[in-house]
Amino acid sequence: MKTYQVRHYQQSIGNSEQYDLAETETVTAKTGEHLTLAVKAYEGFTAPKPVSYDVVDDGEVTYVDYKYTRDRHQVTIHYNNGNDSETKRTCIW
């Protein structure tokens, strides 16, 4: 048996370079199996592509880090009921 420690990180709202640990799960698989480690569906985040392994038991735990980026939204601000210029901003939340 081979053990995988899957760590799911979400992009921080205050620092887009930082990711905060959201969840950890342990997955075990038999030697010789082909294993795809599932990603999660977090509202407001884009999931990374899942990774796959041909399982070989080397006696070690393999750590897999998934990083979920925050969805980006474009916001348009109309000034003076749309009579003046507008500003467009891309925001994350």
C-alpha cells in the first residue's frame, strides 16, 4: 500500500501570492494501480488539474499540494448615473 497526503490550499484574499491550507486528506492505494487524486469544488475558486500516479510502494508518504486560485470578476463603475466616465476593475473575492 502507498499513502498520499493531499493538501488543498486556497489563495489568500489579502495576498495573492499566499495560499492558506483549507483541507487535508489521506489517500491509500495498492501497488500497481493507476490513481488520480481528485480535486475539490470550492465556491469562488478555480481548481487545478488533478494529478495521476502509477502507484509504487516505496515506503514513503507522497505529499500532493493542490492550489486553488480565486475567481476574478470584472466590475464596471459608472459615475453620475452613467453620464460621466466609467472605471473597470478586476477584483477577486
